[in-house]
Amino acid sequence: MHKLVALMPMRHSSERIKGKNYRSFGDGRPLFQHMLDVLVSTDGIDQVVINTDSPVVMEICQRDYPQVIVLERPEHLRAGTTPMNNVLMHDVSIVDSEFYLQTHSTNPLLSAETLKRAVDTFFEHYPINDSLFSVTRLQTRLWDQLARAINHNPAILLRTQDLPPIFNENSCLYIFEKRTLLERQNRIGNRPFMLEMDPFEAQDIDEEINFHVAEAIFRSTRMKG
């Protein structure tokens, strides 16, 4: 039984960006390799697991990452509408561990330093906090669909930097106990720790514009000189 296993599920097809996970990004590596290289080099992670139905991803992993466990995604979990928790439940039933870290291939700017900080922070706060997820801070005036103020009083025009912060679950990383996932069918437990991240690192690639923005940030911050 492992102590901490990293899970990175990914599908072969992508509705909004064709071949997103294995498309060349930044320095020429396929998108998913940026996050995978961080995972395999992070101290404290005992095993890395890829769940995929992509023959391209499988071939690259088998050739270049023999230390990574590759699970072929079952047919019934391949639809784009499949809840992520169902995929995770499948993975933890095969690769046993006390704790799991889950991230996505679509967060290529997530640094090794932030990932290690997440792992260290989780174990420093466990069991007071039974899970951890990453967030980005929002300090802006928010309104609902009926034009009602959510986080501010329109009659008192505070500077945005003086507004109480709201935190966005950015989906970059989660750390959780196996029993939390099995009992709650959720990555987030009863007493989660919110790990604040630099918004530059929290770029998630969902649309074509996200790909170009993330790549521009990568080239300006990671390829200097």
C-alpha cells in the first residue's frame, strides 16, 4: 500500500480543443508531459497513475515513463459527461494508497514548488484538515444573474482590493484520503484546507484562447534566455 499516489486522468478526445492533451505546448512537449514531468519529480509522491483511453498518451508513457502506471480507461467511463469522481473511484480501486493527489494535464503552469508546498501543507495540517484543494483569490465586484450584488454593497464603493476575498476552486490540484472519496464520493472532505495559488500558475486550458494565453505565459516566464 502506498502513502501518496498522484492521479492524472485524461481523455483522448476533446470537444473544444482537438487533441488537447497531446498537442505541442510551449517548448514542444505534448501538453500532458508538462504536468507529468512535475509529478514524477516531486518528493513525497510514491507513484504516478495515468488513466486514459488515448493510444497517443499510452505510447508516450510506455516509451518515456516506465515508472508510471498507465490504466486504460474502461468503455463505460469514456464519455465526456462522465463525472470525474467516477473515474477516480475506478482508479483507487486498482492502485491502493492511503492518500491521493489529483491534478489535470490542462494545468501546465503548475510548478514543482507549488505542488511540493501542497503536499507538505496537507501533511502538516492532517488530520485537522482531511483534504486540500487549490484556490485563486478573487477581489472584484460580483453580481448574480438577477443583478444582485453578491460580495459588496453597491451603496458603499469600496476599492476592489479592500473587498473581502472570495476564493475560486481552480481545479489545479486536490489531496484527499481514500476513505473520504469512498465514503463521500467526493475529493473534498469535511474539513478541507484551501491552498491559495498564484493566478499565473492556475491557468486552466479549456478553450482555444486559454491555450494561447497559457502558452504566452509559459514562454515569457519559463523560456527566458
